[in-house]
Amino acid sequence: MSSDIGETRLADPVVRRPRLPAIRTQLLIGGEWREPTTTAGRSVLTVFDPATGESLAEVADATVDDADAAVDAVSVAFGTWSRTSPRYRADLLRAAFDRLMERAHEFATVITSEMGKPLAESLAEVRYGGEFLRWFAEETVRTSGTTRTAPDGAAVHMTIRQPVGPALLITPWNFPLAMVTRKIAPALAAGCTVVVKPAEETPLTALLFAELLETVGVPPGVVNVLTTSRPAPVVSRILDDRRIRKLSFTGSTGVGRALLAASATGVLRTSMELGGNAPFIVFDDADIESAVEGAVIAKLRNGGQSCVAANRFIVDRRVADEFLARFADRLRAQVVGSGFDPATTLGPMISVKQRDRAAELVRSAVAGGASTVVASGIEDDSTFLGPILLDNVDRRGAIAEQEIFGPVAPVYRVDSEEEALDVASNTEAGLVGFAYSRDAARLMRAATALECGMVGLNRGLVSDASAPFGGIKQSGLGREGSEAGTHEYLETKYISHPFPAV
């Protein structure tokens, strides 16, 4: 790693990565760990450590024939799993939570190895991901319908909820455990069986978790895992099969649109958690120290590689200088390095490509008149990028319109509450927004006006297993977490029965 990371401190560039736990690297189909279907020898996908570029493992590279086998398996298993008792499913999910907590450090080691985030953040992800198992274990036995008398008194109307059917779950690389548990847990709670397609950058965590589910007794075929470097044909093959009834995807808006189009022919139930462009508003009466603390969390969690990361800092001009000075001090104090170095607070980006994309947005903003408050050096062959703070950014530039997905904080100065809220919602995205003020009425006006599915008031973190996570506009469809997360995998059936004679 270069010694030139601008104004950011460097951790020890030579840190030994712990030995990975034993992980099955085949495909999991119908309870069997198997090699890909190919006549050209073992087809493999190589997983790399983003901090060093070193190879971590080779995993099976699924083909469309494997996709067919997975759909066969998930369809057969659905017939039995969907009829199991809620208590049985709840106990398995609770057992999975307990086992995951026992193995938290093991899972965190895998997450840091293949994704790069600091080990402390990986441990936090394990706890966060585990909460979905615990929450949906509790929700499993609380799924209920309704009963009412028809207005004319002639019938009793009942509704019951039943599992939608076999589901395809596609997860991203930035939270390789939590995004898996956030989808698997409600699906299994509802009685659905699943095919999981993890991101090709970070498949090891998903494979290790699938093994854990086996150890607690989840039956064969209920959870299937396809790792592949050919996601388009494999996913297309699965979506073309009419036995698949549900798709849940977390990823970019562009890919989400394509998947929605592919799901239309089968009229699938879809859940889409797509890209964000989160505004972070600092009003003139905000507690600046609290706002800076929230800004650091909202921007730098996961190195900014999060759909709920603050993307646009909209700051009242009367407090902008103070906010910038304090925020800059916090950004300069970050330590860039390997996620296994205890001193590291900011790990690598997932790839050179992602780093270059963020760096290009910075160059474009500076060319458009933005000034650099905190700078970061960039090395040609490195995935490391230190925090960057920009001031006086053009609201019409690419950096204002695109999701940055990196440790870059652009600041936009405004002169009023109305202007701040107008700038905040001037985007096609609508996932999350943040607002800081000492005025409760102003905060509620902001929460109501912001065009997004989630709002953090005087806090920079909103994710919680018990809360409905999701966006509006181009940021997606449906919700994950809370009781709404289970409903995404259930269909409502209405039953009418003649009212009993007296």
C-alpha cells in the first residue's frame, strides 16, 4: 500500500490475515454439496481479498443446468416445508441465531477477508444479521389473518396468509451475511423455500451460513446456494421457470429494472431494495457536534459502500463553516488499512473498479468548481481510498445525481429550510434521508417532506431488524425487516362462509 493516502493516517501495511475456517465451496442443491454441471473440468470462481488482491478460495461456478437442478430441488422441498408448523420453523431460526452468535468471530473473519471491512464492523454485521434470525423466529408464530361479518350479515369473511412459493434471493457484496439473513429468515418463517445467488465477490459468507443452517436441522432443499460468475444466464433461467413465484433482490437500480422486466412474464412477487442518494440535512439550529457524529456514521459505515450511506450533505450556510471544520477533523483522523489491523477504521473498497468510479466522481466535481477540504491519495493498483470532503459542490453535477458508494462527502450549502428540503428530494432515488435540528416541529416537517422510505432524525443509523427497511421512487419496492418482511413472502387468501343460522 502506498504511503500517499492524502491527509489520512495509514495502518500497518503488512498485517497477517487469519486462517479462514473450513468452508464448503461446492454448490448446495437439494441438500447435496455438488460440483457444477460441466464437461470441461471443474468450473470455478476465484474469490479475492480486496485489501491485498490475493486469492482466498475457488468456489463452484454454476451453469444454467445447475439452475434447473436448483429449481427442481426448491420446488420439491416447498411441498413439505410449507406445511410444517410455525413453531418448528421458529425453533430452527432461533437455533440458527444461537449458533451464529457462538461462531461470530469465525463469520466476521470471513466477511473481512472477502469484503475488506474492519473486523469490528464485521462483528457488528454478524450481530445485525443475527437479529433477523431472532426477529423472524419470533414473527413466525404471529402470522395471522382476519375475521369479520359481512356488512349485510349474510356471511363471515376470513383471510388467511399462505407462503407465496419457491423464491429466488439475490444478495449484494457489501453486507455478505446481513443481506442473506435479511432475506432467508422471513422466507423460511413464511414457509417458503429458497435459491440464494450471492454476489460473486463475496460468496464464502453465504456458503458458510448455508452450512450452519444444515447443522441446526434445516431440511434438504429448503435452502439452495448457487455461486456463479455468469449471473445473467443463471438468473434468467431461474426466472423463466414458472415454479418460481418470488424474487427478492438487493443491488443497483439498473439491475433491478432489468430483473423487474424479466419477472413480468411470470408475474412474480418482487421485493427490490435498490440504490440510494441519501440527503443528510444540517439545519441552522442543529447540535453541530451531534450532527458531525451522525455524519461520520452515515458516511463511513462500511467505507461508504452502503445504499443507506449519506450521499449529499445539505448544510445551512450559517453553520456550514463550523460543520465542515469539525467533520474534516474527524475524517482526517480515520486510519486506512487492512481490516485485520486493530488500528484500521476504514478498509479497502471492494475493487479497483469501484475505487476508480468514486475517484472519477470527485474529479468531475472538482472540475465543476468544488473545493477539496480533505483529500485522499490514489494508487494505481490499490483498492484503498481515504476519506474525501468537498465543499461548494454543483447540485447539477454527476456526484449529486449518482450513488457514490465510497468514502466521499460532498457538501451543498443552502439558505433556508425550504431550500434544504427541496434540494434533498430533487433526486430519482428515495431510500433514506437524515435531518438534524433542535426543533421537534422542524424535524417532523422534514420527515414528512422528505421523499424517501426511511428517515433518521438526529441519528445517522436507521437499520434495525424490527423496522421496515425499503425505499420509494427508483429505490425499490416492498420492505424488509419488521412484520412487513414476512408479509413479502405471504399471499392473502380470502374465504367467505355463510353466516351460521341462529
